[in-house]
Amino acid sequence: MTSDTVAKGLEGIIAAETELSYVNGQEGILEYVGIPINQLAEQSSFEEVVFLLWNRRLPTADEFESFRQKIRAHYGLTDHTRKLIAHIPASAGPMHALQTAVSYIGCVTPEPDVTSPEMLRRHGMSILAKLPSIVASFDRNRKDLPCVEPNPELGIAENFLYMINGERPTEAMAKALDVCLIIHADHGLNASTFTARCVASTMSDLFSAISAAVGSLKGPLHGGANERVLHLLREIGTVEKAESLIREKMARHEKIMGFGHRVYKTHDPRATFLKTLARDLAEQTGHKSLFEISDRVEQVMNELVASRGIYPNVDFYSATTYRSIGFEVDLFTPIFAVSRVGGWVGQVLEQMEDNRIMRPKAKYVGPHGVDYLPIDQR
């Protein structure tokens, strides 16, 4: 690759070194600090995974308990933040609300612009703990329901479901969400993570970096894809219609959301794990038909495009999983943010250890030597 070569979307460009997550798209491998994602999903918890990403090692029992207690101490929102969320129109998108609230928290946090390692961790802890409270409060407000105070005795996943629904979830529901948070926590230098590191590289504050990352995640080609998966499943409606509708869409060269990945050219390991979780949850919650439609779509797509290295990605079965848990469709991407913030903060901490402002080039392809034309001659 020469200095004049244009890599659209920065594809193939290495912009940072990381010890957080290893993604091998050819072999379908995802590891956090060297630990396979399936081991973490089966044996760990979201809070422990966040500790792993922030410290690049697993905690001792005492360290983990201290870390959990510090997170829970930050669950609550200030009155000013509650009022801000209450004034956001019910018609607003939850991701717009989340981005606004994250930015506002920076306004009411002491010393928000200090970027020392200690302060970044303190601010990161606050943002991590408050994102579920923001999403739950916005959702309750728009439904004219009273907001639910966070319960510091509960972990992030269980507390989030408690604040959303006003009652403690079943153990199976809490575990399912916890697994979803684990597998979405980090994934190399994806668009939103790159955004967070790029903003942080300017020595801007963590609230700005996370707010920008939320905006990046919102896009339908990134975190917003799982919402469009459920719209597709609803459009199909029944298992019997799945094959004909998918084939029609493919014939029209329409993109089937939830299939294909910029990195994975084989099975996405997160999707493989989620499929089993989605099936079990769907059977438990009366959404069996939704899973059956998903499964049939996958079968049809395998016939059509698997030979080209296109398989279900993490968005495909996360849509079924989130719906089985009971989340509104437009909360799917905010839930992604609740998880990915653990990775974003870890990536910013890593960026600041050996920071250099990100400044890629753009190849100019416009005209030269154009004379200015006065307005009365145009």
C-alpha cells in the first residue's frame, strides 16, 4: 500500500494497538484479554468483564467485590439529570436521549475535563453505572410511568431490568441480559470504539468521547442493525413466508440485516452463542414462533450466501433475545450502549497510556486553479 492508496472506511489500516479484544474474522475467534468469549459468557459476569477490560486481568475475590460496590454506588442520577430526562420529548429516539444525558452528566460532574488515569476511571465508573438508569428513566417517562429507584443490591443487568419493569426479573432473564452485555462489551476497533479513541486522542474529556461513541453506535450499519432485524422478522410474520420473502429481497439486491460482517468471514462466535440463548428464552417466554422464523431465515440465507462467507452476525439473534426478554424495539441499541461503554472506557484508558492525536490524511480529488467568480457573474 503506497502513501497515495485510499483505504475506504480505513479498511486494513492499523490505527492502534490493543490488549483488550482479539478478533480473528477468518477463524471466528473473539477473545477478551486472551480469554475466549464463550468461556466468559458461560462463567463470568458483566461487571467482571468490565474489570478485565479496564485492568487487562481478572480480579481477585476482594478486588471484584470492591469493584462491584463502587459501580453500584454510582447507579443514582442527580435531580438535575432526572429533570433533564423528564423534559426530553417522548417522541425522541432513546439514543438521542442517551447521548444528550451523557453529555449533560459531564456538565454536573466535578472536574469533568481532568484526564488523569485516576479521574478517567472515576468518570468511567460513573458513566458505566448511570447508562442503565438513563435508559430506564427515559423509557418510564415516555410511558407516563413513575421512575424506579435503582437497587444497589443488584448487579447491572438485574438492576436495569428492575428499573425498566418495576419488578425484579427472573434469574433466567437477568442471566440472559448479563450474557448479552458480556458478548457486546468490546470488539476491536469498531466504528464507535474508534470514535471514542479519536475524541480522547485530542485530550478531550471522557464524557465527550462516550457521547460521540453513542452517536456512532446509533447508526443502522453499526448498533442500530439489531432493531432492523426485528422489523424484518415482523415483516415476515410466519415461518411459511420466510423463504419466499427472503428470496424476493435478495433478488432485488436488498440487504438482509443481521447477516454478514465487516470482519467475520465465517460464523460470528457471538451469534453462535446467542442462538442457543435465544432459542431457550423464546421457549420460556412464548416467543417460540419468533425464533422459528429466525431459524428459517438463517437456513435460507445459508443456502444463498454462506458460500460467500456471509453468516448471521451478533445482531441477528440479539434481536430475538432482546424481544423475548421484553424490551421495546427502539431500546435494542441503547442496551448495546449499556454494554459497549465497558469497552469504550477501557479503550480510552488504553489510548491515553501512549496517546497521539489521530490525524489520518484525505486524498484530494477536486479541481485546482479555479478562479473566483463574483456573485453578479454566477
